[in-house]
Amino acid sequence: MTRLHLTRPLDRAARALRLGATVLASAGFVVVVLAFAWTIFSRYVLGTASDGAEEIATAAYLWVVMLGAALAVRQSEHVAFDLLVSVLPPRAGRWLAAAGGLAAGLALLAALPVTVDYIAFLWREKTPALRIPLDRLYFCFPVFQGVTGLALTVNALRGALGREDGA
């Protein structure tokens, strides 16, 4: 079996995951806009402050940004500082970029257990209006950290081997 044959199902799964994350992120932004619109409507038209709309908007925004950054946006489309990489010969630049991506990915993955532990500790706390447990609200952070760490590590290895950005 060739490399192409082995990675084709993984590439299809990554595309499907990215499409699903894009759809969820888009729906999340609709929720953010509707929650803000309700906040404005209730405050200025109804004359009362909405208790939970701001929390809904904040929670939806957190999840949209974290999931969108981790899953919906390809690693090659993120902001990158490549001043040194761009002035090096292509092979050396590729290795430097791979080393930086590998270091960042491994750092995120190494810190993941501490992040999960801290988020799990937040089960006691709840949001003021809707009483959403903070561990559920902030679970998007370890998801982002794990997926991004894994993607950086895989892309660093692919980059070192001279293959395209796959995540």
C-alpha cells in the first residue's frame, strides 16, 4: 500500500471534521448575534435587562473561537511569524518551521493534563444568571489545546518530511 492510499481516509475524515466545525462555528455566531440583539431589544425596548443573554453570547463566543481556531481553520491559514524561515534556504526554513511547530505542539500537549485538571476543578462554580457549571463552559479550552497541539505536532512532522500542511 502506498502512502497516498493510507492517508486518503484520514484526509477525508479531517475534511469532514473541518466542515462540521465550520457549520457549528457559523451556527454559534448566529447564536452570539441573536443573544446580543435580544440584550439590546430587552434593555431599550422592553426596559429590562436580560439575565442570561450576555452569558449565552459569551459562552457561544468562547466555543466558536476555540473550536473554530482548532478545527475549522487550517494551520497554514493561522497567523505565523516566519521572518527567519522566509530568509533561510527552503530546506533549512522547512526544518526550522517544523522544529518550532513541534516545540509548540509538544508544549501544548504536555500542559494539557494540567489544563484538564484545572477545568475539572471548576465544577463547583457556576455562571451567575444561568447557573452553567464553569467546567462545561470552559471545556472548549482543553479541546482547543489538545487538537491544536496534535495538529502542530503532526504538521511539524509532515513539514520536516517535505509534505504539505494537512490539518
